[in-house]
Amino acid sequence: MIKAIPSNGRGPFPRRPKPARSKARALRHKRFRLQKTLQLFVLLGMAYLLIFNFMPMVGIIVAFKKYSIQNGFVGIFTGEWVGFRYFVEFFTDYKFATVLTNTLAISLLKIAMSFPAPILLAIMLNEVRRSGFKRFVQAVSYLPHFISWVVVAGIMTAFFSESKGVINQLLVGSGLIDKGIPFLTSANLYWGLATWTSVWKSTGWWSIIFLAAIAGVDPALYEAAQIDGASRLRRIWHVTLPGIRSSIVVVLILTVGGLLGGGIMGGNFDQTMMLGNTLNNSRSEIIQTYAFRTGMVDLRFNYATAIDLSQSVISLVLIFASNAVSRKVAQTSLF
């Protein structure tokens, strides 16, 4: 007896189902077509990162080669390989201890002062009930972020110049001091100057992150704490701060790793280039400015590249270390 062959109406053989992989591919293509405008913006961002962030990394090999600018671009690849010669030279340089101390000291002072300041400002603004006054304070605190360090240096000169600064003229005129204080040229005062100008410039801008985090805290928690008799300070301590803990940890991790490489909270390089001078150089010279002057003034691009690469490695180690400590202590981490 002959068995009938199954048919789907179009022939003697059944249609084979589409593989799941091809269906997923078709779905992705359809989604891409629907989002082509958004995808264009993403591609532009990726192109920017590729051109300005990844392609220049090819020049890192200069740190391991004997390179001269006379050899041009080709010399990057044809130069003599010298290994870690320039790294050893940097770590044994007579200025290494000075620039490392200045970099770490200024960065730690900024972490101690510039990091808590946005949190405190965000908490205080959150407690303000008058919306008009709150908006005014927010606008005033945000403005310094948009002022370049070139303009900040001019403002500092107008206020703190030893001879014609407003502050010194007021102090001398009131008889509190006999001679103007060299705020901008004294090496002993530079660390404090760098810290407080960074606090003034960055506090309002970075408070936006913490204001957004506070807005995400469940209002029912505040109501429950108030019913239990908690004062305003206790509500801040037991509700607000635990509610924004993850944001605090993320910003702290990025700050610890970023300050050596420029800094989330302030940009050490721009600040030092504008406020540093020959008179306070012993306290203002940091790794970034030392590498810049070595490369652009002395034209030792291989040595300057080795300095910058060393700094980047240190920043990367700090990020991983702070992330591990945060995961273990606060049970919250960036990755």
C-alpha cells in the first residue's frame, strides 16, 4: 500500500519553517530602518570617538621608540625600539617627586572639598520650599561651570592681585594688613587657591546629578519617617543619603580615577596652566603640565608620551581599586 505524501497545497513537500536566527535578523533590520535618524546620531558619535579618541592612540608606541619630529609620521613606526627607557627616565627624574606630590595633593584636596560640596548643595536646594529662590540659587551656582579657566584667571587677578586686587585693597585700606598678600604668586597658597576655585566652579554643575538622584527617592519614605517623628536632619540622614548612595559611589569612583587625568570635578590641566606661574611653580607643576611643557617646549615627544601613558595607567589602577573597595564596603560599584 502506497502512503500519501503530505502536501501544503502548493506541492508535494511541506514548507520549511524560517530559522529563528533569520527572523531575529529581519527584526533587527526593520528596527534599524524605523530608527534610522537616531542611528545616524549614534554613528556620528561613534565616528567622533573613533577619530579623536581611538585613532590617536596609535601614537602611544612613540613612548617605546626613539622618535624625532624630523622623521614625521612614518618615524612613529620606523623609529628604533628602546623599550621602557623613557619610563625609567621619568621615574628617576629629579622633578618626579615634586610633580607627583603636587598632583596627588591637589587631587586629594579636591576630592575632600569639591566632592562633598555638590551633595550638600543638592540636599539644601531640595529642602528649599520657595521655588523662585530655589531657581535663582540654581542658576547662580551653575554659571561658573560655563566660564573658562582663562576668564577665571582674569577674575582671580582682579580680586586677588597683590598690588591692585580688590581683596588686598580692602584689607590694606581697613588697616588689617600693611602689605598685600601674594595670593596668586605664593607657592604656599597655591594648593588652597586651586582647591577653592575648583569648588566655586564645579559645585553647582555637579549638584544636578544629585538633585536628579534625590528626585528619584520615593516620597512615601519621607512621609513614613515624618510619621515616625523623624526630624528634618534625620530624614536627610536616613532617607535622602541612602537613596542617592549609588549615585554618590559612581561619582566618587570616577572622581578618584579621573582627577589624575584631568578630573571630573575641575580639570587640573587648564586650571594649572592659567593659575600657575614661575613663582608658585614648586607647588603648581603637576604631571599634565610637566608632560605638556616637555613635549611642546623641549620637543621630546617620546618622553612626554611616556609621562602621559604612566599617568593613564595610574588612573586606570585607581578606578579599579576604588571600584573594588566600594563593592566590598558599600555593596555598590560602577562595574
